[in-house]
Amino acid sequence: MHFEIRSTGRHLWTWVLLDASHLPVMESDRTFPSEAQASAAALAFSKLVTGAGKSLTGGPAGRLL
């Protein structure tokens, strides 16, 4: 899976999580004023999901900011 940052066409940006077949798995429910902000939001989402996964499997929890 990987993230793709996409323009909404209205000078706003969003992120989409794609699977190996390039099909959307999850999309951001909000837009961002810059590509960099959308990318940072995708990274934050990724870290949140990773931390939750470790918590559910009993692994060491990551730090939350």
C-alpha cells in the first residue's frame, strides 16, 4: 500500500491510500491548502494506524505527539 497526494482541482489537496492494485482503500475526509500539508496529514495518519496496530498486537506502542 502507498499514499498518493492528489489535487482536487480547486487549489486544494487530499491524500488517498492505495493498495497494490492501485485501488483506493481510504481517502482523506478533508482537503488541505497545500500539497505539503496533505503529505504531512498522510504521514500522521500512517503513524497513528501503525501505533494502533502495535497496541492491538501487544507490541511496543509508538509515541503520540
